[in-house]
Amino acid sequence: MEMNESQHWNIHGNEELNKSSVSVRGTLNLISTYLNTDDHRPVIAFGRADPSSYPSFRTSSSIVEALVDAVQSRNFNSYPSTQGVLSARRALAEYYSRGLPYQLSSDEVFITTGCTQAIEVIISVLARPGANILLPRPAYPHYEARANFGHLEVRNFDLIPEKSWEVDLEVVKALADNNTVAIVIINPNNPCGSVYTYQHLKEIAETARKLGIFVISDEVYAHMVFGKKPFVPMGEFGSIAPVLTLGSLSKKWSVPGWRLGWILTTDPNGILKKHGILESIQNYKDIAPDPPTCIQGAVPQILAKTSDEFVSGLLDLLRTNADILYEKINEIPCFTCPNKPEGSMLAMVKLNLEQLEGITDDVDFCSKVAKEESVLILPGVGVGMKNWLRFSFGMEHCSIEDGVARLENFYRRHKLH
Ligand SMILES: *Cc1c(COP(=O)(O)O)cnc(C)c1O
């Protein structure tokens, strides 16, 4: 057929999606285009929070065996129920009930395709016309991207670096109105590496109660703490305000590629159920793709058999890396890391542009560091904080040392004279 210039195609990309799609991976892909392929040094990946391919972070054999056993049982070859395989939901309810003042039931657990889908589900459920949601700044960017795409209005409250990245509750109260549906917190925190105290979490719950909203607590890094503060699950305060907890196997079990996550409610007063949130989650799940049944089938054994040594080994390495990063980075004048990370595998570092010559902003900095030193860092804009940087220290110990040394060289070449 001949090309006809006047042919009209009614085909369009989705401009709105293109605009709302801010993601860690998208931002890093952009920065990666600056990498110099002639540099034969290994790339130091401070940008990605996925250490699962490093030998020290490889998942344990008991986790792999759990999956092999699930596959070999041939019990998990059918479609799962859309809420999730019952044995997995029971095991998760059991696992989360430990340490909580009440018992969770399998009805309160929904299995999702990673924590990513948990975010998609809950944001979609909440996105009704006129509604708004309170999101932290900085934050894991999926929340804002999903909300923008779903026309759920976003209101940002700041996390305060001088107060160990705690939530500014006065701002939260000022931002909320009758159309506010929920507040999101991330604890242990991505991107700040902070861990909230019992007292602070309680205050967040009390604020939510005053506002008549519930708390969405992203605990994808649950128990991954290595400082002085213990990890306290938000569910602890479920009787003050209802809590939806999001989690996954991706971080603590070091299998992000298995794409298994969950939503669970800690709501002893049954408020979420009474107000139709659970029904809406179920209806959304009924039309969403399920995570593979065999991976769900492995969950009970994964939770039962993961050894304490595996987890404490990861935490020891993260603690050492956090110490090195915090100390060494603060010796370089163009950086300030205000708080030593105490959890997750991430830290926010302020970029002191006035110490540098010819660098315009965080994106410019990250592009040049990629090009000249083969070091990948996530620019702060990717998590909502311009002229800051997000570092992941989930990597081999020697890579941290090497990466920081390269940054020091970069600083020497670009410092203001
Ligand atoms: C990694 C991460 C997620 C996504 O988790 P997956 O299980 O990999 O989908 C969600 N929230 C935060 C804060 C994360 O760091």
C-alpha cells in the first residue's frame, strides 16, 4: 500500500501518563546515559536500592528451598484466589500478630505483586473525585506518580532533617481538610534511612485520629534497623487510628525479583471494613493481575524458616556501610549528611553547590559524576528534594570505600578555588 500523507491516525501516546511518571528507575535510566563506556572501572551503583545480586546480599538457601518445595508440591499450579493464597495470608497474619496487642486474621491480608502493586491498589481505591492524600517529602516516588495518574490530589508535608527526618505534624494538620483520605508514612524510611520512635508513631496515629483519616504505613523495610532505635510497627497504634501496612519479600528476604508483597490492616475497631475500604481493595484485586501462585505458596515456609543469622548478617553489613558512608561523605565539603542512617539501606545527603564550580544542580552533578567517575547516584529531585542526593549503601563493603574515594576525586577537580 502506498504511503498517503493525508492519512489520519487516531492514535496517541498518553501525555498525562508521561507527565505523571516520575520513578527511581526512570530517573536512573536518564543518569545512566551519561556513563562513559571507555571507563573500565566497575560502576558503583549508589542509585539503586537492590543489592540482591551482590554476593553478601544473596538470599539464603532456606528461602530458595521454600520456593522449590512449593513448586515441587504441585499444589500451586492453579489461579490463586484474588485476595491471595490462604496459607500465605494466614502465615502473614500470624507473623505480624507477634508483638502486636491483638491477633490479625487472614481476612485482613491481601497478597500483591510486590509492595509496588500494594501502592497501586490503595492509591486507586482512594482516588475518588475531590479527594486528597498527605504524602511525605522526600518520599518513595511511586506514591506521587500513582496519585497524579489517578487524579488523587497530593498534599506534601515535609520531613525535618534537623529532627531525624520526623514528620512535621503541625504542617500535616494545616494541610488536611474534609476531603483528606489518608496519610502515608514510610518506616524505616526510604529515602532518609531514619527510624521513627514509638512516641513519634503514636503522635502520628493521634493526629490521624483527630483528622478522621487512616494511616498507610509503608514497612517494606520492617525490622531492617541497625542503630539505637528498635523498629516499631505502626499497627501497634491501630486502636488509635486504623492502619494499612504495606510490605513485601523484596528487601528483608532479598528477593525483589519474586514480586511478592502484601497489604494488611491493623484495625481492631473495624473502621476500614465498616467504611468500605476492604470491599474496595477486594474489588480492585478482582480485576488486577495476581502474583504467581507458587511464590505465594512459598510464603509460609519462608516466614517460618528464614534464619536469624541471615537477617543479622545483612544488618551487620548495612550498619558498617552506613558508618563508612556517613563518616567519609561528611569529610567531603560538597556534601552534608545530617543524620546517620539507622534503618533501610538509604541516606539523604545535601549537595553543597556553593562548594563546587560549574555544577548547576543535583541532576547536573549526578550526570557528571556518572560520566567522570562511573558512579551512579539518584538526584534528589527523583524523591522530591532538589539539590539533595539519595545514596543506597546496600552493596559490598569495598564498593562503598571505592565509591566515596571517587567522589572525593571528583570534588577535588570541581571545587571552587
Ligand atoms: C522498594 C520499595 C517499594 C517497592 O517494593 P517492591 O516489593 O519491590 O515492589 C515500596 N516502597 C518502598 C519505600 C520501597 O523502598
